[in-house]
Amino acid sequence: MTATHIDRYVRALIARRAGRVNTGEVERYLRALSWPKAFPAYDRILVDASDNLWVEDYPIPEVSHREWTVFNATGKRVAALTVPSGFRALEVGRDYVLGVWTDELDVEYVRLFTLVK
């Protein structure tokens, strides 16, 4: 995690709260925090209909995609997927991934993708 990541996060948070809080004080508070040196290893975990574990890597802000790793019930890695950063998986079936994709205007669309094994 770099100073640029922290700066972008603080600026975005303040922009979303503009007019509702004392932004100067909030910014000083946020910048004084002890920030972690690295991003977390993962963001989300899902279990599919075949009892496989889906682990989503933590999304790095400037990366335009998200990575998923799939493990079977014995812990063996069985697949890896890359999806656009605007896609949020909600359910994984035996042959599909269902989720929501958000465009650049924050409009949400339901998406269903077929899994080919």
C-alpha cells in the first residue's frame, strides 16, 4: 500500500461526505492514522454448489480486473478466473456465476456467466 493509495482513498471518502462533515478535520484524522503496509490477501469468499471454495483477491485500486482462485473440498487449486473490476459475484452454481456489474455511471446490471469446465 503506497502513499498514493492512501491519498486517493482519503480524497474519495471526503468527496462522498462533502457538506455533511467538517472535511478538514476528517482529513487530518484520516491522514494521522497508522495505515497498513500491505493490502489484505483476499476480499471475499464464496462456496459454490459443488462445495468448491472461491477466494477473491483483494482489489488493488488501479487494477482494472479482479482475480478469483477456486479450491476443491480437499484444498487443491482447481481454477483461476479473471473478471472486470465492476463485476461483483453473488452466487456460483455448478455451471454459472451470477452477479452484478456496475458501469462508470454506477448503474447496476445483473449478469449471468456460463462456466466452462
